[in-house]
Amino acid sequence: MPRASIFLGGYYTSMVSGDYSIRDCSKELFGAINREDELGRRAPSSFRNIVFVCHSLGGIVTRYLLESNRDAFAGKKVGLCLMASPSLGSDYATTFAGVARFYKNKVGKDLRAGSTLLEDLDDRFVQFLAEQEPRTFFGVEAIEHHSMFLIPILPDFKPIVSKESAARYFSIRAVMPGTNHSTIVKPDSTSHPSHLFFVDFMTKNFPSSRRTSDPVDVPAEHQSKAIVLFDAYDGVSEKYYLVREIDDVIERSASLRSIWLSGTSGMGKTCSLRRYAARSGATQIDICLAQCAGHDPKDLLVKEMLDTLVQLGHANPSISRTYSNLAAVLSTIAKDTTVIVVLDEVPTSEVDHEVASELVCLIYELLVTTGARGKRAKFIVSSLAEPTLPSNLNTYKFHELVQFVKLDDWSDGDLAALTSIILGALPHFQLSEHFQAQLPSRCLGSPRLLKTFFRNLWARGCLDSDPEVVLQDTLAQLTY
């Protein structure tokens, strides 16, 4: 990953911290980043590029800091990596509210789900994001996977921070497999999912960062590794993208109508859709719907879409999160240009089938509405399973507007071709002919598994590690 100067920031917290509030924590942290440290290193705030990596309460304190001191970061490039941060509060804080009251702990009270402070900060931070200049503010959110008390033979408890609370502001968010609220920020190796998540974030958004105390340049192979082994497609990745027949199918289908692409996780659905959207020349809007499972799914879907449009500057932060406003905003954008809305991570399990059904109806309504004026908006949707169409839907008319496309597992031939691209771009990898010939068939039709193998091999030392051992560990990691 890119090199950088690293500083550890903190603030006072304790069970007996009394009325020392989140606002006080924010002021303490802001003062610290504006001072030289005890080693005489320049104040963190003096750098042009600043990245905050925040765990749990740290994410709330830092969001408060950024929103309250926005002028201090004008003209800078800022990154925010939220790790299991309870942006909307935690049910555990609600459960133990009596303890917080007993100790008169204000921070504990404010961490409750639905607290006035968190709701107010949420509104202000959404507006803060909407006001940022393009390419000046970047953020990602990492979500814990398990509870702190996971016992293999028993059902899991709720995580300390729910997915809904941890995935609030940015289109790039992901569950860190195998982690809990503690281990999500305690990577035990360079192949730990949290480490890889942060490396990808830094490499994509801060590629020119260097550690000021270390003049040694990062080898070119390290700089290009993340680009070659990309998870999220962008234009820089194009030369390392394997064009397959499905890409022609997507291009033909999406040139005429919206498409809904379904298939197993790790098959490159989102990359294929984002590649088409990027090459189409249309205005592209990426929206993640992973957190929309729950009661009143249509309201959740509309709110998530409008929240994203606000963040991207297409809508006023004060706009009511209603269907009519969503349709109006998309229609306004589509007056002058074709709009492609990329909807990713749609919940389609048996438990969440109502979400997919509501999304089908919502897309149909929006397509009919936005198609009536100007250039029509299109939707390209990615999900694990193809949705079941609601019985009250005009299915004939729907299929005129939306085509379902199934993405199959990759063939051994495609995986072999991808392997050749990787080895051609990164000669640091050295595999025997026998191992290389077997590798595609052992990757279970998954390009994600293949790329994860190469990442793990790199992390453990390409020349010093046994590829067979690394492959076995990767298979266990991704198929547990």
C-alpha cells in the first residue's frame, strides 16, 4: 500500500468520564492533530492529504470533528475509513443504558440507538458530504461479521454494531468476514480482510502518498498489484480486465433496456456492470442496497437512493425522502443526459425476498416516470438471485423495460486467461508449470478466489512461500 506518516490520535473515555461528551472528545482530538508530537513531527493537520482510520466511537468523534471544523480542511484531500462505527447508535448501548445513567456517563447515553445527538450529527454529516468538492473527500465503511460471543455450535448473537448502523454514508462498504467488534481492527496478517480493505482504499484514492521519514520508493510491482488484482473496476483497471462473452451480452442488453444481473458471489457481477456504465458515457450513480433489508422495504430503498443522490450533489440535503422526490430528481438529471443507476448488493434471500420484490416494482415505476421526459434513466442491478416478479406486476411491460441476465461461474479457460494476465503484469509471481496448469480448475469457477490467492501469496512473500499451502489456506478462507 502507499507509504504515509502515521499518527495515533485519542481522546478521554472512561466509565466514570461523567459529562465529558462526544463534543469534548472531538475538541480534544482536533487540538491534538494541530500540534507537533513529542518527536517534533509536523502536525497532522498540516499535510495536504489526511486519512482518518476510526474504530467504533472514534468514527462518531471524527465525523463530529470534520463537520464542526470544515474550514480547517478546505483545500485538502481527506479520507475517512470507518471500522464498525455505530453511526446510528448501538442496541447494546441501549441495553446497558441503565449502567450509563448510574455512572452519569454522557458518551454512553449518546451511543444509544436513536439518541438526539446521533440523529442530529447524522443530518449534519450528510449535508457536509453533499457540500464537498469532487475528488476531495473519500470514505469507506467496514462492518463487523459476528458477535463478541460467537460459539461455533450455537447460533450467533447480534453484532455490537449492526450493518444498518455501520454502513450509512459511503457506497463502498463491506462485511469483514470472520471478524467481531474487536478483531475487525486487529489484523493478524497482511491477508486479514480489514487490512486488505484499507489497502485497497488507500491505493485507489491516495496512490501518491509517501512516508515523509522514509525516502525509499515503493517498488513498481507494489504500486501496480492493487490495480492488477482489483476488486472494484475503474478505468485504470481496464487493461487487466478479461473481456468475456457476458460483457457482450450486457452491452447489447443494456443498450436497449435496464438489466438485472444475478449470479454467485465473487463472479464479477459488479465489475461487469460498472465497466459497462463507465464505458457508456452516461452519468453513473452507484448505490449499495445491502442495508435495505427490514420492515417497509420500499421506504428503505427510496431513502437509500435519495441519501446517495444527496451525497453526490444531485439533491438538496433537506429534501424529504419520498418516492415522488426520488422520481423528480432522477427525471431532472435525465433531462440532459442518460443516467445509469448501478444498484449493488440487493438482498434477495428467502428472508429478504420482499426487498427484491419491492425493488422490482420501484424500478418499474421509476422507469415509466423518467422515460416520459428527456433522456431516460436506466438501472443495472446486481444480486445473488434472480427476483420473483410480484403477481400484481404487468410482467409483459416489465420485461420490455428490464431484462434478466444470469451470470454463470467462470470456465477453467477464462480463469486460465485471467491467470495469464496477472502473471504477465506481475512477473514477481513465480509458479511451476504444473501448478499454474492446475490452478484454474482448483479455483471453483471464482475469479475472486483466484485473485485472493495471488494477494495472499504476495503478502506472505512470493519467493518464500509454498503456493500449494497458500492456495489451501485461501480455499479455507473463502469457502468456510
